[in-house]
Amino acid sequence: MYAHPSSNPIPQPPHSAGATLSGFRAHINPGQIPSPIDAIEQDRPVWTEKVYTTLPGTHAPLSTSDFVAVDQGNSSPKFMRVSTWNMPSTSRLANDCAIPLAAVIQPFAELDPQEEPVPLVEIEGGPPRCAKCRGYINPWCAWVAGGSRWRCNLCSFETEVTPQYFSNLDANLLRLDHLERPELNKGTVDFSATEAYWAHNPSKGISPTYIPAIPPMNGSRPPVPMDYVFAIDVSQDAVASGFVKVACDAIRSVLFGDAGGNWWFPASSKLALVTFDQTIHFHVVNANSTSMLVVSDIDEVFAPALDGLFVHPLECRSALESLLISLPERFERTLVLETALGAAIRGSLALLAGQGGQILLFQSCMPTTGPGALQPQPLETEYFNTDKEKVLYRPREITWSKIAEECVDEGVGVHLFVAPHKFTDIGTIGTVASLSGGDIFFHPRFDPERDNPVIASQMQRLFRRNQGFDCAMKVRCSKGLRVSTYLGNFLQRSPTDVEFGQLDADKAITISLEHTGSLDAREYAHIQAAVLYTTVTGERRVRVCNLAMHVVELAGNVFQYADMDTTIAYMVRKATSAMSRKQTATIREEFTEQCSTILLGYRNKCASPTRASQLIIPEAFRALPAFTLAALKTKPLKARLISSDVRNYHIHRILSMNLRSLIHYLYPFVIALHDLTDDIALPDPVTGKIEFPSPMRASYLYMKGNGMYLMDNEELLILWIGAGVLPKILSDLFGVDDFLKLDPHVHRLPVLDTRLSNQVRNIVAYREARRGRATRIVIARQNMDAGEIEFSDMLVEDQNNGANSYMDYLTLVHRQIASALDSGGSISGPPSLRGSPW
């Protein structure tokens, strides 16, 4: 698009710090090593015109591709993916292949507008279930005895059909009403739940920690629409930083719409407003006035029994809007430095007791009073890279885990907006959001001008996405398989069930599977995930996702249908969840060994005649070493000193984000803006469709000093501008033609009537639309701005973050495999060598 003089690649950024490879390494051409984006870019155009059908035996689209799925009895990969679509028949075969048997489940994934919505099934008496394993009826069940019984595909038990559900069979042993029953045709369905599926109110102890205005009755609670409590920190730090005003503005935009007339607050829901410092303030809103009730007892918080605590925003718009506008001024001169965050959560629980809902918290500093009060933590530098660092990733105060359990018991999810200027202990206070299934939105060194639009976008996403509350989840498998581990953000009190205060479209959980017996290669292996939840409008439902897979007896067939996205998701979530139990250095070693073990399994079972000096990588796992290295360079696992607040925030994100976001988080999306062609990222004049550019590899070796690059890792969007960039490019994108005069504090791209401006803004808008929210935009001029440090750390193929470059890492993996082949042993050696007590 723009002519510019030829230029050599930029030198490695001087602030990069990584591990060098010891020993000899032959010269490797960087262009010949497996590219982590090749498979992504090859798969993406395939599904532009092609429809994916979900029957077993086909390769699923990658999680990064946009596709339309037709549900033929198997859930779409958007709802459930497995690490291999061909299940090994025995545990021995699974161990030989070394591919971890895992699944990523995203029950409320958003569908393409061209796809059929998830059908709602209403059956008198509730959904039919197996009398033995309690699995739900699904397309893979068989009908016997003339239709009077059905055989469960999970446990093979035959269950009687109720008279109301009976139907005769045809010549193919299918029910005559088969085509009229979505639960017998679709892999993903919603069942309308009966009273037997209602949640139960928690029993109160002798000394309750919060007291509702009207204590709920014991027993089950009827489902009601989701209500919301907004709780805002009004201590001196929050007010002085402008965080209170930003929070109030974001709430107003959600309740009453933005300048474009968009309105997101559910019509069936109500809200309550709470502010807090060292006391709790409940705001009573009437049609034309507001008042405030202060509760100073923060050890046993009670909710006042007054009308006006929960209101419909449109019924009290004038008073509520005036209150939100006046709150920052009301506390403008406060001298209170302490906040009682734990008491604020329990006060909000007192409001939502017996009905469930969501709490949206805005916190600016570490809570130092009330339940769960925290004291300053010892210097993290004393803990880094020692056995003591494990304590940095656990709650320092057990009260926070108890508060989280109380939230889940009440069916309440907690979302935490944190805007600190100093250490806040995300690892402790974030426990409430993590265990209740909520979000943490982390805005360190809060800047109102920079963070206001981002917080508003995050707030809107909370209301726009598919979600439910008061949730419980259980995953069942075929006979011969069982779920061994659940990984994610939830509360787990039994080995087989997990609970959430709320669950939404942006969340996914990961499970690991193991064999309990042999599987029959003539039959399918099955996984069924069931989520019991209440909708935003107050309907109790069960979402059931079913997956049937071929069973195979050869390692080659296992690797042929392996899924790298699911495999790397399981590996990175397993690693981050272990940080509270193991030293990080040990986790990094085990991570690399697991990558090498998978490649060794392929070498031993599928490519054994080749020379030991040759590195053989299966097609499905061509990018596995690159993504493993990228995972080792993430904030939680990187071998550099970094704040535990940052690490804990990113642990929370990794454990909960959906698969597409996780892949882009590990390996950032990078494009060269100076090389955009005239027709890219602009609507086609005939079809109106927009074609977006392909990304490039994340390495300085592919960058030029006269170029401009956009990088997006789902958390941050960085524009890197080379010192030799053409003035015309700067002028077309920023309206400034001088590299030195460019404002590094630009937080939104200016709207200019130029082709480049339209192209870049379309690309940014597309990225934001795919994840559903905006991110911070950072300008990084070459060798001038601090943002370049973050940019260079996100070039995951380079030598940085205390780890090798991609080329050196491939050499390390190759050495481990070659050593194991020579010795005839495993990658990690005898078990006794790791973690020996001596």
C-alpha cells in the first residue's frame, strides 16, 4: 500500500531477557521451523463457505476459525472439544500416545447468527433420565421392548418410559415422533426443569455472618429473575483517583443506554446500590428521592427492611440517575482510607438471600478492616524462585474462601473491578470471584481517561452475553471412562460435581479423563455435560451437551484426530492451577517434559523407523512446541520477577477464558499495518463482506524498523511504530506526520477519512467484536515508550521472559526426545529423581 525503502529486520529489543541455550546448536533457518500460525491460517478460509456437520469421524474446525455448525446429534465444538476425537480403547494405548485425555466444555457458548438456537424442551414430569447413572436422554440412546424402555448410552442400563413419554417404534427401531423430539436429534438442548430441580436455601448456623431483612424459608427456593447489586468503594483512594466517577458512569450507561441508544439491563431484573468504606451504605431509591442508611456493624452485616432497595431503573430513572451523578461529589472530601470489602459482599448477600443474582464490586485498594481484613505482605522478592512462593497464590485469609462459599450457596456470582495504585492482594480477594464463577477486571495504575471506555465495555459485556446463575454442573462418561479432574473457576465440594454462582458465555472449564476399563472399538465413547441453572428471566433449566467419539485401537488413529487447542488448554490450566502447590520452576520443567513426551509417543508408535537425530512432529501437533513455549512466557509462568497481583489475575483469566481467547492469549495476533493492501479490511463493493489480513509470526526477525505493527493478545492491544516509519503512514492513521510529535497517551484511534484509518479501525472493531469487549490500546514507539517492553515480551518466539527463543526451545525438546530414545527410558527419568525428600 505504501512504498518504503528496503530495511533489515530490527535488532532484538535491548530490554528482552531470556535464557540462552547451552551447548552446540546447528544453524537453523527460522523460516523452515514449524509456524504456529500456518495451521490457523490454513483452517480459517476452509470454513468460510463450508458448513461443519457434527457427526463423529470428521476433523473439527480449529477454535480460532469462524464456522457454522449443524447439530446432528453431537454438540458443536463451540460447546465441547476433546484432545482427540478418536478415543483410545485402553489405558495402555492412551499412555503410549501420551496425549492427555481432556475436554474443554463451554456450555453457554455464543452461536453464529446462521446457526439454529439451542432448542428448549418441555416434558411433563421433567427430562427423562437413566434410573442408574442419572444421565439425560439423548440422541445416542437406544429404544428396546417396543419403545417401553430405553438403553442408556453411558451405562447400558434400561429405563422404563413413562406413559406420557411413550411412543411406538418404526422399522428402524426409532420412535415415530423421533423428528419432533429435539432431545433425540440435537447434541445440545435445554430441558425445562421441574420443582425437583430447584436450588435449596443454605441452612444458617448459630452465628450467621449476614442477616437478611426477611430470612428465607428452609428448603427449595423458586427461581426468580436475576437481580443485581452494585457495590462501590468510596474510600479516599477510590474517590481521588476518579474510580468512583468512572464506576458510576459505567453503571449509568448500562442502566439507561449509551449515546447510540443501546440499552443492556434486563427488563425483568432489578438493582440495588451499595457504597462502602469502613461502613456499609445502603441507598434507598424512590420515584423522586433517595436516602442512605449507614450500617456500622461490619462483623454481622444486616440488610434493612425498607422498600426502595431493589428498583427497576426505568421506574425510578430520574432519582437513580441523580444519585449516580452525585455520588462522586458526595464523598469528594472523605478522609476514610480503610475499606471493608468482605462486609460489603456479605451486606450484598443479605440483600440477595433466598433469590440469587449477581454482585458487581468496584474496589480500589486492599481491604484492611472488617471480615477478611488483610495486612501488608512481606516483600515478594524474598519469595521469588523459592519454595515459599507457593503462598503467594493462595488466599492469605480463610475468610475469603468462606465468603465465596456463601455466595455459591446463595446462587450469587461476584464480578470484581479492581483499580489499584499499589498491592491489593488479588490472590486473596479474587478468591470470591474465582470460586463463584465471576470475573476479575484488573486496571493497575488506574487512569480515568485511559480506562473509562474499557470499563464501560467490560460492564456492557457482563449484561450482553448468554448467562445463568445458581448453577451446578456434572460430567458423565461412558462405561470404561471417568472424569478424574476438573480445572477452572468454580467451587468443588465433591469429586463429581462443581458449582457456580453464575456461568456465562465467556467461561469454559476443562476436565481430564482416565480409563477404568477397556472400550469396545465397535461402539462409541460418550461424554455428557449437564448444567443446572436459572436464566436471567427466572426459568430453571438444564443444559445438556452430548458428544460421541469413535474408539480406536491404533496410535496412528489417535494422533490423526488429535486436537492441539484442547491439549494445550489442558496443559496450561493444569500448570497454572498447580502454582499454589508446586514451585514454579518445577512446573515449567514438567510442562516442557509433557510436550516432549507427546512428541516421543508419536515417534515411538508412528515413526519409529526414522533416525534418532531427526525431529519428527505429527501434523496435528506441529505448533505444540511453539504454544508450549508461549505458555511458559505467560505472566503466571514466566521465569522473571513479577508482582503476585499480576500473576494471580492472569491465573484467574487462564483458568476461565474460552478456548479461542486462550489460543490468542498464548500466541498474540500480530499484523503489519504498513503492508495492508488496498482492498483488505474494507467492505467488498459487491458482497459487502470484509476480508481481514493474515497474522505474522511473533518475532522481531520478521519486523522492520520502518514498519508499523498491531499486536493483540486479548488483554492488551499495542501499536508498535518503527523509528523509520513513513510520515504518510503516521499522517493517515494519527493525523501527525512526525514520529517525535506522536502522542504516546493516545487511548483510542482517531477517526480520519483515510483508507488506512478505516482499515485499522475495522480490524480493531473486528477483534473487539469477537471477544465481546474492548481492551486498552497502548502506543509503543521504537526505543522511546515504556509500552515497548510489554510488546517485546509478547514476541513469544524471541529470547525473552527468562526463556529460550523458539529455535532454541525446539533444540531443547529435540535433545530430550533423542536422549530418551538413546536410553530407552522416559523424558523425565525415574519418578524418584523428581521431588526426592533427600
